[in-house]
Amino acid sequence: MTRYYKLSGAGNDFLALVEPAADPPAERIRAWCRRGASLGADGLFVLRRTSRGARMDHFNADGKPAALCLNGTRCAARLAFELGWAADRLEVETGAGPLEARRVDDTRVAVRLQAPGRPRARRLEVGGEALAGWQLTVGVPHFVLSWPEPLEQAPVERLGPALRSHPDLGPAGANVDFVRFANRHDLEIRTWERGVEGETQACGTGVLAAAAVGLATGVSQLPVAALTRSGFLLEVAAASPGAWTLTGDARLLAEGELRPAAEALPPPPAAVAGSLG
């Protein structure tokens, strides 16, 4: 059996393994992250102690590694604090470089990182419809759509998959963010995430991407509070010249043992349907 922790960063949920002998294979991560048949999660990270704090290696629900997941990083810091690796500050090494993390209070963790670069305006065609947005990388690639209408009406499930793998965004695709800029200091966001291949309850890198677009287009000014799909707020603020912080809820939900049944998944529905004749 495998010891695990379950954490949530503003509704973005993760499984975590602490200093395993080896990283789990992709098929095992996919099984554990499958909702309904196993524990379910948006991704999994492996946490290891270092001389400067901790290192996290993040994997999306599809089992593939991702250079950066900011909600995952905040959860990794929360777990390190709970394990007694640091009191209230530590450095977390990620695939996108080291980030500074600090405990804000009993429920919130902040990470400090380099401010995103300037977004690039793009116009993508989907099903004969031309969509104007902005492309940028915040550790991982994002495509941001400004959506003036209430986000409840945004066609996330229709446009999200098509834009996520749009050929003009490169072979790896991008996360797709639907953003309503409510005023200069508030925005709402919904994100279709690659690797999860669905909408998640929150996306930390997506919030930074949205704030960067807001600043570049003159509709936002730091600090910015982003209302996520989960109802949690993620706050973006200037930390120092060229650096931002992302602050929000990060909590340890559970710990236990992953049993073999957690990775024994049923066959795909298509295979079952075929066997029924």
C-alpha cells in the first residue's frame, strides 16, 4: 500500500506522495486521479525535502508532468509546513524554477514568483468562429478569452477542448481561461485545463495569466482578486519590482493508504459496449 495525502488549493485538488522511493508511473497516476473509480484529483505531486526547503514534481491527471502548478505549489508548501519541514517560509523547487512560499494564516498560503511576460494578442478560428484572445506562458501555456457576459453562460465545455488543442497554440496545446473583468481590482475566471481535459474548480497559473492580460489591456490594476469556479478567491499582488504573489486557500484534507483496488480500473466503456454485441 502507498501512503498518500489529499489537499485542496482553492478547490484545485491533488494527491501527494512524500519522499517515495520512485515517482509512480503514468498509468498509476491516471488510475488514482480518476474520479468515481478511485480517489480522484486534478493531479498528483511528489514532495521531497531539500536543504533549502522542498521540491515538488507535479503530474496532471493524465499522468504527464507539468512544469508548474501554482495551486499545487501552494499545497506542497502547506504539506511541508504540516510535516514540520519549515515554520512559515520555505523555498519550493518546481519544474519552472524555485518559488518562495509562506504561510499567511491557518487557511492561506502565498507563493512569490516572477511576474508573467507581456501577453500576445491572437485570433483563433474554431468551427468558423473567430475568437480574439491573448497567449502567454506562466510556467505552462495559457490562452485567455475576455468574456463580458456572466461566466455561467460561457461555453467552456464547447470551446475549451477545441481551443486547448488548437494547432496555432503548438503541439502541447494550452490551458484556456474564460475571464470576466468585473472592475479594476476584481475578475471572475473559469479554466479548461490540459492534462485534466476538463474544467477545474480553480487554476493558479490561469489567475496570473488573467491578471497579466488585465494589466496589459488597461482594465486591471494590482492587487487583483479572482473569483474561481469553486467560490474561493485567489489574490494577485505586486511583491517587488518584477515579482508577484498569489495568495489563497490551501488545506490538507486527508491522509491514508492507497490500496491496490485504487488502481484497478474498469475497461473503457467502448470496450464493454463492443463485447455486448
